Amino acid sequence: MTYLPASTRYDSMTYRRCGRSGLLLPAVSLGLWYNFGGVDSIENGRDMIHRAFDLGITHFDLANNYGPPPGSAEETFGRILAQDLAPYRDELVISSKAGYLMWPGPYGEWGSRKYLVASLDQSLERMGLDYVDIFYSHRPDPNTPLEETMGALDFIVRSGRALYAGISTYSPEQTRQAAGILRSLGTPCLIHQPRYNMFDRWIEDGLLNALADEGIGCIAFSPLDQGILTDKYLRDIPDGSRAEKLSGRFNWGDTVSAARVATVRQLNKLAQARGQSMAQMAIAWVLRHSQMTSALIGASKVRQIEEAVPALDNLTFSEMELAQIESLL
Ligand code: NDP
């Protein structure tokens, strides 16, 4: 059946300006790291993307390696785009990245111009796009001069393959340097994509200040700590959850630790007192910074997206609530 987006899609979403740029992003964006790969149900992926767009989520975040297998999330997204969303391309902000291993040999990862340009060309082909809106250097490369990586981003924008340039997981110092190089080349750094949530607060130690100084926007990935900052693990590790599927990888056993779950249990009571679910409070908490453009969530089900967006109805925290959260963390 032909997909028709909801006519109400712009009625309730909040859009925030990305740094000192002209681009507005939805305060909640959807990432396709998991659940959109070749191993996953395309119908479920399609339902999630439709629902997201119906709720005003205009920004979809991808990377060359999302899947599994690597590349397949871009293929899935390309199929959904071609079938349903092509008429709405100008209402969408689509991002991709390169930095992690994609193909064998010396040109298949990190930050050389050779790799970044080839990888983006492959991403465009997989998604059936002429250009992405944002292209990121996915991680800093200690062995490639920053001038080369930033020069590649500048070339990518000038060649029309991307409209804006971004960086991900760069330290405060690397961010200031990257921003300076990009500015001197005439392609400003639009956005930084760091990991940020109640259990991982590294960006408070210098990065947010750097972004404010440089006029760069910020989009926080894993605001729910991959699902731990929801009510999902309060009793056990449910079948089909990310922790159950990935047990053994990423130290999941440690991540969903008894201590962490005990903290989430306390945080959950605070969320309820605010009239929010745990997931909603975790998203609101990330968005409390003025530099924070968007919270970049993941989802395995439509209802998780439906739960995330109303977080925007209560973004204000009293001093007391913040102090209580602080004491629990
Ligand atoms: P989240 O922290 O939002 O975790 C999402 C997962 O949490 C879902 O897949 C789901 O897992 C669970 N979840 C979500 N909502 C709920 C809910 N209401 N109740 C219960 N469980 C819920 O984000 P991700 O870690 O998925 O990262 C988001 C995006 O960030 C990625 O898709 C990617 O685009 C980007 N990213 C960028 C990186 C980078 O290096 N730049 C690295 C990692 C991610 P379940 O399967 O258990 O249902």
C-alpha cells in the first residue's frame, strides 16, 4: 500500500538549531545502528521509519557499517526510501559516516581521504541517493593528519556528496582543532556526535564548552544507554532485548549490572514523580543542555519511538530534581 505521511507530522515535534547553522534538527532523531540490518525484518524497519516520520522525526542517522551485515542498514533504508519516502526527500535529513572497518586492506577504515570518499560513494549507492545531508568522520584517526581527514570532509561537501560535515567521538582538543581546519577551508563543522547518557557523562568535561565556543551542534547517541535507562531491565533480561541478543559482547554482563539496575530503579521513581517513563526522563535529561541539538535514539519496536517523542512535553528539571538525579548517579 502507498505510504502517506501523517498530515499532523509537524504539529508537535520540537526542532532545535544545530549550532550556529541554518539547519534545524528534531529534538529526537532515529538511528539505524541495530534492527535495520539484513538479519532483521524489513516490515518492522519500515513501520518504525513511517511512524518516526509521522511524529515529526525528520532526521535518520546511518553509517557505512550498520547492519549486520555491515552496509545492510543503508540498503534497507534505501529500499524504504525508494518505495515510500522518495517524494519527501527534501523533508529529510539523512546522515552517514565512515571510520570503522568496512573492507579489507589498508583503505577500508580510519580517516584517509582515500577511504572516506570511497566509503561515501558506496553508501550513496546502497541508499540510492545523490547526496547525504550530513557526512561524519566516525572516529579520529591517530595516524592520519587531521588536515587530511578534514580536507576530505571539505572535498566531500564541495563535490556535492554531502551538504554538511560532522565529526563523531572526537575529544574536546581534537574538536577545536578540527573545527579550526574546517573553518579555514570554508566548510564549517556542523555537528559533533558523542555518546552521552546518565551513565556516560564525558562530554561535560570540556566537550560541551568546546562546542559552544565553536558554534557546533551536538547530537547525543545512546541516550538510553542502549536500553538500560528504560524500565526494560528492572526485573530481568527479557528475551529478544539487546542485552540478551548481545550477551557476551560489549561486556553486557557488566553493563546490565545489579548496581546499575538498582540505580535505574531509583531513577524510575523520580521519573514517575515527573509524570514520565524512565526512557522519557533519560531523553529529557540529555536535552537539558542548551548546546544539545538532538537525542539520537535507537528502537526495535514502533512503540519505543512512540514513547520517546512525548519526552519533549516535559524538558524542564527543577534544581531539586537535578540534585536528586545527581545524588543517584
Ligand atoms: P539508545 O540508547 O536509544 O538504545 C536503543 C535501544 O534501547 C533500542 O534498540 C531498544 O533495545 C531499547 N529501547 C529503546 N526505547 C525503549 C523503551 N521505551 N523501553 C525499553 N527499551 C527501549 O540508542 P542506541 O544505542 O541504539 O544508539 C542510537 C543511535 O546512535 C544508533 O542507531 C546510531 O545511529 C547512533 N550511534 C552512533 C555511534 C557513533 O559512534 N557515532 C555509536 C553507536 C550508536 P531492544 O532491542 O532491547 O528493544
